[in-house]
Amino acid sequence: MIYPLKYMKGKYWDYFGPNGSGKSTTMNCILSLLNFTKGSITIFGKEMKPDAYEIKEKLGVVFQDVAVFQELTVYENIDYFCGLYIKDKTKRKQYIEDAIHLVGLEEFRKFYPKQLSGGLLRRLNIACGIAHKPSIIFLDEPTVAVDPQSRNNILDGIQKLREQGATILYTTHYMEEVEIICDRVIILDKGKVLATGTTDELKELAKIEEKVTVEVNDLNETYIEEIKNLDQVDEVTYHGNILLVTYKKGKNNLIDLIDYLKKESIHYNKIYSERPTLNDVFLELTGKELRD
């Protein structure tokens, strides 16, 4: 199933789902790299086909697997990929410099890929895919398997691309990335769209209203069972001195729980409440079982 996306300048669309849910397949179908059995895809009002070069020159693609030439330097790699679309040498030179600056590779222009760390390689991969300043950029898990510093640099660069007016279609496993950068989200599983909307809209789909976490020592089974029977409690777990209580609904749950702990003279160190996260919605929609 291919979900219809309305092109909106300077917006983030995110596809996310479990392994094998269809994220990369959807992206490859949109790019006309895979055949599909039903429906059609139009971009900029024109049908997308393998030979739709007028459309493709306005697209940027960064796949999960790094795809650069080992025999070329950082600068030469970016120059090659940019040159596929930008023939004017003066203009291309400026575009290359912009791409190098965007991903923070100024000190590595003359380095070969084998001399770069995994994070730097990811940044080079992105620079090669976006150097020609495309209107729509497809990013397939660009921060996978990189260190936190490189990940932050990549996310900062992607934010700058949006500020420059590019529309981003992004696939990821990392919920925090979705929360930070995405305007609209599509949750996929087994090739089907389970939900779509803003992060706030998706959180409204959660079956729970509130989660309360308590750091408490030596909580026995009697107390745990009594907490389970409190009003509006949906589920109670207790592991490693951390008590997690989820509520179906209600607004005074935290106060009620504190009152119970005081009544039973149960001492706790920390207690805090939070609304459902995107991760909660994701697990509710796709299930909690492990995936390959």
C-alpha cells in the first residue's frame, strides 16, 4: 500500500515501524526503484516512472547503506554526485562547499572514505545525496549505528535543510528523532498504514492517560496488588525498585497514589508523572513481541 503524501515545502514526514514493516519498500516504490501492483505515484503533479528524469533531478536520496566511491576523496565524491545534476562548474563548486559546511566536513575534504569514521561516512553519504539542493529529500535511517556526536550533527544538518525549504521524508527506529524533527508521522506495519498525524495527534490514540513512575525499595506483593485495585489503574509493574503505574484515565492519579503511599507508610525517593509517549502508541499499534 502506498500512502498519498501531499507535498508541503519545508516539512518533515516520517515513516516508522518495526523491522520489515515496509518503510524502505515504500520509499523505493515512491522513487520508482521497485514495481508495485496497485495504484500510482505522482510527484509535482506528474507521474513518477523509472525514466522520469525531470522529477528525479529535484529529488535527493540518502539510503541506509553508505554508497560512495572509495577511490575518490570527500570533495571528489560530492563533486561527482552533484555533477549528475549541476553542470555549471561555478554553481556546482558553491553547492559542494554548501554541502560540506552543512554536514561539518570542512577538515576532511582530502580524506578518502576508508580514512573516515562511521559517523563521518554517514555525513559524507548525506552530503552526496543533497549537494544539488533538491526540493524533496528521502532519508532512510541516516543516523543508524553512529555515535551521539555524529548523530546530533546529522540531525542539525537535516534541520537546516528544512529551514532552507526542503521537504524531508524520513524513516527511523528512533522515537526521540520523530518527536524532535517531524511535522507529520506515518506508522507502518506489515505494509499497511496503521496511523498518521502529528505526534500530538498520534499520542491521543494511546489507551492510557498517564504513567506514574516511583522509585521505591522493597515493595511487597500485597502493596502491588492493592495499587492495581486503585481507581483507573490499567497496569502495574515493579522491577529493580522502580514502580510503574499506568492509568486508563483521570487527572488526579498522582495525588491518589501519593496518598496511598503515605497511608501505608511506604517511603519513596522519586516520583513523577508523564503523558503517553509516541513509543507507547507505537507498541500499542504494532505489538510488544520481538521482531527479527
